[in-house]
Amino acid sequence: MKKKLYSYKNSGVNISLGNKFVKHVGKLTKKNVKKANLSEIGTFASFYDINHLGIKDPVIVSCTDGVGTKLELSDKYNKLNTIGIDLVAMCVNDLIVQGAKPLFFLDYIAIDKIKFSKLKKILNGILKGCKLAGCSLVGGETAEMPGIYKKNKFDLAGFSSGIVSKKKILKKENVKKGDIILAIPSSGIHSNGYSLVRNILKKNKLPIQIKKNLLNPTKIYVNEILNLNKKKLINSAANITGGGIIENVIRSIPENLTANIDLSKIKVQKIFSWLKSKNISDKEMLRTFNCGVGFCIITKRENFKKIKRYFSKQFYPYEIGYISKNSKRLNLYNKIKW
């Protein structure tokens, strides 16, 4: 009897299919390649030339993030074409908090078994996200991991680097007593809190109108925030991700100052009102979800009118609070209107 011949393929990993996907990525990225990107997809590492940027005293800023369990619902409802936008947004929205311009992006996809059609949808979203953020997809990794991931399960991670002049770094030390806190609307839940959402959906049916907005891609705030920083119109910024307004705003102000937030001014979106109606406390809502506020900027009061000009009507910033000197780091007052 002939002994079974072992191979990587019959162990669950298809190198040929993986190489085919890499070639596909290379073809797509060639269309959007920037002169600064000195290497092609498929090399061992990527090069990016920053000389053409002409930035004095340049500082490199880097970050990494994922999209959490939003993946589960994206897969369940077959909405994989926008999850890549979320992945890019979660990284670049952190970069701009420091005032950095996103330069390039890399992705990591881990999956039980390579499914070309699924990966193409994810990739198209990543490329769209990079376009919206004005950065290049310069590389990444696709890992086929049978036995680690269950059938049809996968995970995504993103890595991005940006650049900013040392003089234009947005620091919390720039914030002064009397500054105002502006809320910039979110495009929905963004990419935080989906484990709680999924738990609620086990026993509750989503209304059609809410379901339509359940998986809206995360808003990318790059163009607006970089323009504001260029014009010196903001002192500090906060990306409202995990921890919500409660934990993220205080990360962007000095230790000796207080962020005072009027909860009644928050423009709550319908999807959050529906979630709140499923017996979630106010504190839990504010700590888990953005509740309609995707990004915050802290600025001088006299800059407010100028700032509004940089946003489309859907994302007009509005005042929700102010900075004072107090023993508390955060002062929440009035009740949020669900």
C-alpha cells in the first residue's frame, strides 16, 4: 500500500492561490501607485520616499488597529465591500489626532482558507479607504491558517504611517482654559461596540431603517482635520473609538484642565436610540459607543465659524462643551436626549 504523501496543500494551505491573490493585489495597486512608493507589491518589504514632501523637521507617526467583531456581522450580511474602509479609517483617524498626514497603509488578513471572491471584496474596500485617506497601499500579508480560524472565519489588522512637521504636531499641551469642544458627527457605529450589538441582536430584530445603517463604513476625517491643522485652527483632537466620549476626550487635554461636556447637546443618531431602548444604561452607552460623535476637536471659540466651512452639511461640527480649570478631569452635565 502506497503511503500518503504529505503536502502543505492537503494540510489546508494553498500557496498557489495565495500567490494568485498577491498578483491580483499588485495589479490593482499599480493603478493607484504614487511616485513616492519605490517598490511593488510582492517584494519582501516596501520603500517610501519622503523627500518630495518638503516637510521641515519631519516626524514619522505610526499606528495599528483592527475592526473588531464588526467582521462577524459584515460576513453574516455579506457586506464585505466596505469593511476595508473601516480598517483604513481606524488607523488614519488615529494618525490625524496628532496632525499627521497618512502616507501609506499595510494590511494583515488571517483566514481559515483563502476564498478569492471574499478577499477581493475586502481588498476593494481597503483600496477605497486608502483613496479617501490620500495614502498608498504598499504591502501586507495574507495568512491561511486552518485549525486556528474556524470555517469561514477571518480577521483583519491594519498598519499605517504618517508624517508631520514637528511644529505642527497636535499636542494636548496646546489646549487652554476657555477653549471649546466641538463634536463632528459619525457615520454610524463606526467600528467599536459590535460585541454588545451582536449580543442584543440575539434576542431583538432590527427595524429595516436601522438595519440599513448597521454596517455603515467608518467616516474618514483626514481631509478636514489636515486642512484645519494647516490653517492653525485647532489645538487638539480626539478620535472617539473604544471608550467613547468618556475616555477619549480627556486623553487630548492636559492633566490640570477639565473637559466639561453638555450631554444634552449631543445629536444622537437613530441607531443609538434603538440600542439604548434595549435596556443599556447611559454610562454604558457613552463608554461603549460614539453615540453620534465620531471625532472631537478642541479650539479657540473665535475659530468656530471658520472651522465649519471645511465640512459638508452631514458632518458639520457643533459645540458640546468647554475647557476649564478644575480638580476633575471630566465633568458631564445634563442628560443625553435619546
